Amino acid sequence: MESEMLQSPLLGLREEDEADLTDWNLPLAFMKKRHCEKIEGSKSLAQSWRMKDRMKTVSVALVLCLNVGVDPPDVVKTTPCARLECWIALQYIVVYSSCRSF
């Protein structure tokens, strides 16, 4: 028993020192070579995000055709229905049919 006490590194140490020594016995993480190497940036040249051959947009058009006030052909209005839509009295508007027979 005395031989065990003499070989113990924790014998006669303060509690703080004991805690420090027990920390050394824990497994280490991030100790592989790839974790210990010096981090160096890449040596590539900074390139512009623009292409060398500039492409121009000649023309762009967004066309939106609406028949305002014309109901779609598959909509069935209920009776009684709303008399005002967006503060416009619908009974006074001339409605053109969007489905014309040719």
C-alpha cells in the first residue's frame, strides 16, 4: 500500500493542482496533423465577376393584357351578388364578352 502511495502523482498536492493533473489524462481532440498545420490562404488570382465579352440586353418587354371588367368564361355569378367592387358600381359598366364567336 505504501508503494502505491509513493507512486501516485497526486499525493501531497493541493486540490487545484490535482485537478490540473487529472485534466492531462483526458483524451485530446483536434490533435491530428491537419488540425495543427498553419492555415494558409489560397494563392489564386482574384477574377472579375464580369465576362470579358459583354452581353447587352437589346430590348425586353413585359406585356400584360387585361380585360378589366370582363368575367372569365368559367365564372358563374351568384344571385344576389356584390353591387360594388373597388367602389365601382358594376351595374353601370358595359361588359364586353371575352369569348367572341367568329
